[in-house]
Amino acid sequence: MAHFAQTLGLVLGVASLLVSANPLPTPAPDLKNAALQKRASCTFTAAADASASKKSCATIVLDGITVPSGVTLDLTDLGSGTHATPADFYQVTFEGETTWGYEEWSGPLFSISGEDITVTGASGHSLNGNGAKWWDGKGGNGGKTKPKFFYALSLTGTSSITGLNILNTPVQAFSIDGSTGLTLADITIDNSAGDTNSLAANTDAFDVGSSTSITISGANVQNQDDCLAINSGKSITFTGGTCSGGHGLSIGSVGGRDDNTVSGVNIESSTIKNSQNGVRIKTVYDATGSVSGVSYRDITLSGITKYGIIIEQDYENGGPTGNPTTGVPITDLTLDGITGTVESSGTNIQILCGSGSCSSWTWTGVSVTGGKTSSSCKNVPSGASCS
């Protein structure tokens, strides 16, 4: 019996040495979950704190921030490559009133970039650019140097900006550039205060450049320039919008930039009222590029003062030259269900194309009345009409 006990002890001792020498592997740390635990929900009341701590917070609440003059509320480079599911998205929420101090500079007042970002506004919020401090009737063409409002740059993955209430931008509201897969929904931009004495100018609502798969839906815009201006990009949709007081729903101006290609654009189910123009395509005089696969469908016009439909290949910043050029062809264009009225002093339809540079147009259900019939249309493609 004693011999058996000695043998058992020896075996157990050897086993203990083996376990000590070869411990079971420790599970690798879950780095992703550890990172998420560090990324808390943060509420900021100061712009500097938000910019400095932005990457440590999965949810960023901007509560009644007053941004100092000459400062960008900077939320760039959020989340790039750090998450894999919608639950890991960065969320930015505006609460209360966000305002900006006055200084002559080019801005932007707010800038955001990153992967899988959600930006939204809480009930009762507003983003007030205090544009009246800059408005001098000259916009970006002189006078005071004015900051652009909202830079949406290099937003990738599946990002969205929804439900924002924006007031009084000094000049352009949204500058969307280098972004992919971005949705902007139910955004209100109200610059109507700038109508007084025609002080606000160049207050474009949505400027799009070098971007792919962009959807803008349910926008409600009161401004003094383009409701939409697509300068370059592809697979872009604007739907369910209401545009008032500005220059219409525009492609262009196209030409004179690094990227001068527009393709695959759908503008549909929208209303343009009390504006200079309705449907508008403008390519730059003596420039190169292309506009293809653009469709306008179910657009209702009222109170248009200059052109119900204007398609021109002679655009210059100071106004049209009257001499269209052919370097930016407009092909595969569809106008379907464009209806409404122009003021008696305006022109229903104006088409100025270069020789052979407008082709393959589909023109159905177009009825724009109330204004003058143009006598200066040039090279109108088959199927389209200036009457």
C-alpha cells in the first residue's frame, strides 16, 4: 500500500511539473471590444473639447456649442477602419442651438470626414451660421471673405446626415466632395432672411463634386443660389425636394476643374418655386469634360423668373457668352414630366448647344408655360423643343 502511495505521488508530481512547464494558452484579448469600451458616449459644450476628444467617443453629442470666430468645428478623420458593423458607427448628434462667431475667413464652419458616420439633429436643435454678419450682396464674388458652412469630405462606407435644421449660411451650405455611399435626408436649409435687400448670395444648398453613390432626399431649401449643383460625380440621386428662392436644380457648372465628368444622375419628384431657374444644365465655355446619363423626372415649377428650363454650353461666371462650345458634350439626357409656369418676363425654355455636342435626348411630358418663347436657341437636338 505504501509502495502504491509513493508511486501515485511520483506520478502526480511529474504531472504538476508538466502543467507548470506547459500552461494552457491564455485567450487573446478582444481588442475590438476593448477599443469599444474605451469609446464612451460624450457630450461636449465647447468646440475645442469636441475636436480634441472626438476619437475617444463612439457617440458625440454637441450641446448648444458656440464656436469661436475663425474656428472650424472639426470632426474630421472619425472612425476610419475601426469598425465592421452598423452598431460600431460613429454617431454625431446636435442638440440645442449651435452658433459661430464672426470673422472674415473662408471656413469651413463645420467639417466632418471618416467611415460609417451618422450625423443627426435632436428635436428642437438648430445650426445657425449667423450669415447676416457676412451678407453684403456679393457672396463669393467680392466684399467680405465668407466661410463655407458644412464640409462633408471623404465620407465613406455607409454614412448619413439626417434631419438637420440649418439657418443663415454665410455662403454655400453643403460642400460634398470625395465621398461615397453618403445619404442626406430631411435637411432644412433656411436662408430666407438673406432675401432682405438681396444681401445673401452664392448660398448654394448642396454642391457635389468627385463623389459616387450620393442620395439627397426630402430637402427643404430656401436660398439665393443653386438648390443643387453637381459639378462632377456619378450615381447621384436628388428626390422629394422643395427648392425656393434660388437658381434651381443644376448640373454644373461642368468644366475647368480637376474632375469634369458627370454621369448617372437622377433628379426627380421635386418642386421648384419662386426661383430664377427651374431645370438647369450649364457647361463652361471653351472647357472640356462630359455630361451623360442625366434624368429629370416629375419636376413641378412655379413662379420662375428667368428660365423654366435652361441648358447651355456657354457658361461663364459673369453670365452666358451666347456662343456655345462643344468641349463638354451633353448626351443621354432625359426630361420627363417637367411642368409648370414661368413669369411673363421670363423665358420658358432656352437651349444653347454647340454643333453636334448635344445628342440622344429624350423629351416627354414637358409643358412649361407663361413666359416668352426663346428666339435664340441653338443646335437643339432631335426630339427636344424650345417652344
